[in-house]
Amino acid sequence: MQLTLSKEAINKAIMAFEVSWSPQNGFAVYNKKYRKPVVPLPDTTSSGITIGIGYDCGQYSPVKIKLDWQSVLPQYMVNALASVAGLKKQKAVAALPLVKMVDVPIEAALQVFYHTTIYEFAKKAASIYPGLDKLNPVEQSVIVGLVYNRGASLVGERRREMRQLVAAISREEDKGIADIISAMVRLWPNIEGLRKRRLAEAALIEEPDADVPESDQLKIIL
């Protein structure tokens, strides 16, 4: 199977919310605010120490972190990141001094994102949503971004809409997909960023299908 994503849609659905990308300023905010490790929302999420484009060290093993970053960061930084693998919430916050020397240029962040991260989440998205490859590249990008942000589980009440998407995607129902994603805002009544993210995803799904130029395509062989 092959997914064909849109890099512009990835910017709008993922980069805009992970590192404040914008059409006007590109990755300028990343270079000012996100080069150093952080623990986003440790009191309300299960985040670990996060670097680059939403790369959460709390979700990975030391071996995986070394594999992903050893070609783009100095070894001492990679070793420091590996030392905080698996730590989440306040444990991750307490470990931030261990990685204070880590600095991730946007070029390194994008290399890991496009060579490793996006492939992993595209594979997860395709595994739970049969027919994903039949959607327009913009829509494929949104669904991969959704799984990137929320994970691939379909179990439990909080995953209700994720389950509902299975049928809507298989039937290529753009309006239905958008409505289901919009409905997810119920889960975060007090987290404006996630509410905005879901509504932006829904708006992208509802855009009229159009051909995506070859220069904007990102082909992923699964």
C-alpha cells in the first residue's frame, strides 16, 4: 500500500500545532522557542520530554531514541536523551536538567520527522483505517496527523470518534469524517489548543478535493 500525503497539509495539520509553523513565518517560532527540550502540559497529559517536531522521549526506548537521532545530533546529546526514555509527567519534568545541553535545529527536527516519525504514524493510521489510501492526499495527511496526535487505539469511551472514523473513511465520506473530527472537541472542554487543532483538521477535510502538485506530495510505501 502507498499513502500520498501533502506536505502543505502536514504543515497546517501538524506543524502549526506542534511548533507554531505559519504560512507567513514558517518555522521562525521553532527557532526561538522549541529548540530546547520541554515537557508539554505535564499536569493534564502523559507527555514526556519532547524535542523536535513533537518527538516525545517518554514514548520511546533508549535504543529507539539513539537510532532516530544519532545521525543528526552530537552523541553526547543523544546519550542524554536516551537517559530520559520512558519518563512521563512530573518524572519527566524532574529530569529536564539532564537534557539541558540538548539543542535541536529545525533541520535536524525535520529530518527525523520526515525520515522516521511520519512513516511510523502513517503505518499506524493505515492499519486502523482501511481505505485511507483512497482519500485525497490532504485528507490522508489530516488522518495521519490525527493519529500522530491521539494515537491509534480504538478502545474506550474517549476513543468513540476514532472508531466512528473507520466506517466514514472506508466510505470516503468527507462531510462525515469532518463532523466526527469536530465532535472530538467534547474531550477537551478546557484545552483550547486541542479544540482548535480538531476544528482545523475538520476544515481541511471539508476543503474541495483538488489535485496536489507533485512537488507537494510525500509518498509513503507501507
